[in-house]
Amino acid sequence: MSYVDGFVVPVQKAKLADYKKLARMADKVFRDHGAIDYREWVADDVPPGKITSFPRSVKLKPDEVVVFSYIVYKSRKQRDRVMTKAMQDPRLGGMDPKLMPFDTKRMFYGGFKKLV
């Protein structure tokens, strides 16, 4: 059974290159610690909804873009181990919010078990 962590973050368009650099390093770090897959996707067709949507979910500003990402693991137990190691990995700077090229207060995420 696999397990997935999903993330949605608002990234300033001017900082997208910095975010991409961080994402490439995170890909390496999470895979080095055992993640099966790591993907980052930038919004291309995500219109603002009247009630809810990806842009509304992160209170998207005009100079920002939504990024959706996910990390795949073998299981929840393995995810917990990988996440602990990745968060402590010096290559990610301890994931210090002050060093992140996005607004961590408007990010949302969660862990999901397989349905289909």
C-alpha cells in the first residue's frame, strides 16, 4: 500500500526560479531518504472559483502562481521516517520558513492513503 503527501503553495512569479532550485534539492533529499517519487507542478489551468479553487485556497495574489506537489512513499510508516530525516537534512536548511521562497503561512498540505 502506498502513501502520498500533497502540498499546495503560492509562489511569487519573481521567485519561481528560486522555488525550482529548492524543489530540485527537495526531490534529491526525499528520494535519498527513501521516497518513491517526488513531483512539483506549476498552475496552468486553475481559474479562480466563486466559492473555492486552488487560487482561493492560498489567497493567491496577482503576482503569484499556484504550485502543487506530491511525494509518494511505500507506506505511512515509511513516510513518517522519510519526513523526519528530510526535515533534519542540512541540504534543506531545516525547512526554515524564513528561507523559503514562498509564503509558508498560506501553504496547505496533508497525507493521503490510497483509495483506488
